[in-house]
Amino acid sequence: MQTVKLKYLKIYRDNRGKTRYYVRRTGFEDIALPDASSPEFMVAYGEALKIILIPKKQKLAEPSTIGLNRIKIGSLESLIVAWQKSSDYAVLKDSTKAVYNRLLNRIRSDPIGQGPFMDMQPEHVRMAIDALGDAPTTRARIRRLLSQLMDYAIESGWRQDNPVASVKVKRRKSVGIHPWTDAEIEQYLAQWPPGTPQRLALSLMLYTGQRRSDVVRMGPSDVQHGMIYVNQEKTAASLWIPIHSDLQAELDRWHGKGQTYLSRTSDGQRYTANGFYNVFKDWCAVARLPMRCSPHGLRKAAGRRLAEAGCTPHQIAAILGHKTLSEVMRYTQSVRQKKLAQQAMGKYERVSSQK
């Protein structure tokens, strides 16, 4: 048999005497190929080159490496691996990559991941969503991910259409994350006195209205002239927020030595967003608050209080950092409904008393 001489092709004989063919390039996992005598060999070789010749912009943020040397060429899994090596993936925030990777790993381990992505049709997309999506939000994310993968395949010249485009995911209406009530806030404050890290944590979230991913990064260097600077991780928005007097009182009581106001007691390092979430939920449990109370609920409580204070949607957006007013309008509409209802019931009472 004539020796096959192709770039990046590695050939060896296993312990059973069978000749094995792999495409190998430094920085990439080996990709197995069929036997060189088979008609599928050159097609598989070409598909493998498309994967390994995509420039690697940066190290991947923990995508699964299980079974990379056994990836089936042309499968949805192979498309996922190619996309995770692309510039489209490289520019995503680390927090977004972490969410995407959890879902992508589920797709790869499911039988749908072994199917040919070039043959995917809308019915296959629906099957994948039904099989992997156990909650409305997860189903929507899987659909969005599959659409991104198909768009990448189109841009790479591997497909002509996006089979996800016609697939709709129905999301049930929900009230979303619970905004803390004033009673819940007072219950937490009653448990954690002034000067404690627990009280400082609530004050930072309630009086800046920021997400936990931004609150854990706040420190003395962010404070200037009675305002605190925030560069939002999620939106990249830059905000200057006036410091509320109650928050200022807690900042004056802070005597930490770290670069951030909130830090782990074990080593003084700042919390990760997820680490802080878990710790804060423990503090809420000590205060005997219901499970529905979460860090993001304090951001919503801040929006509610701003609306109750008579702030306009633009003023609320200036604090919370919303790009559009649609989310902010929920706060003002809710407060307006409450006031109108109170006025209406007052009139109702007056009419009833006259009868």
C-alpha cells in the first residue's frame, strides 16, 4: 500500500496491528479519520482541516475536552468544537462562556450531538430543545445557541440555511425574580447590625442598585467626591452613582485592608459573583428570610424604591444602568397602579359611606 503523504496526517499501527489515521496539529486535539482506502477518507480529512486551521485567539474558558480525540467529523459536536475555537466565541465574556459551555457540553453528550449538522432540519432542532431543555429559560438558551452555531456554519460555507430560524420557543409568563419587600429588608437589617460585612453587602446592593457581579468589585478606589464609579460587567456601561447617606454610614464603618469592600474572611480575596451569591444566601437564611430573597432581588427593590420616590424612568435608568426604558417602566407602572388603586378605593369608600 502506498504511503499517504498529507499535511498534518499522522499514521500509526495500534497493538492489534490495525493502521490508524489522525489529523494532528500542535494546540489541537487529534481528530480520528476513517481508513485511507475508504471513499470517506478525503472528505473527513478536509473537514478536519477546517477545524484545525481556524485561528485560536485565546484559551477556551473550560469547554469540555472529553472525547475530543473521538469526534465524528461533520457531527454537531465537531461544529461546536470548531465554534469554540473561533473569534466569535473568543470575544464572549467569561461569564457568558461558562453558561454556554454547560449547555454545549449537554448537547455534545446527547445523541443529537453525534448527528450531522449539515443535515439538521427544524424538526431536529425541536427534538434537541425538547430533549435538553428542562425549563423555559434553558430552552430559549439552547435555541439561541443552536442558531449561533448554524450561523457560524453558514459563514464558514458549510451550510446554506439556518434550520433554527423557523423554530419558536414558547416561554411561559412568570413574575421573575422576587423584589425584596420593605419588611424583608428590615428583617435582614435586624439580624445584621451596623458595621458588619453582611449589612455592608446589603447596603451596597440596595443603594447602588447594581448586580452582584459589579458589587463584588467595588472598592475605595471607586469612590470620588461622594459618588461611586461602576463599569458594569454585563453591559459595559460606565456609571457614576451618588452615595446614599445610609450607604455612606456603612462605608465609614469599613476598616478592611483589601481592594474591595467585600472580601472572603479566609484569605482577604474578593468574592466571585457566584461565591458571593452562595454566602449571601446563607446570611439570608440566618435572618430567616424566605428562599425567594436573592441578591438580584435587591436590585429590583432599588428600582421599586426609586419609582416610589417619584423618579422618572430616565432617572431610574441612570442609577440602574438599563440601556432601554422597557424594564424601567415596570417599576414606574407598578407604583402608578398602586397609587391609582388607592385613589380609586378612596373614592369607592366615600361613595359607599353616602348610601
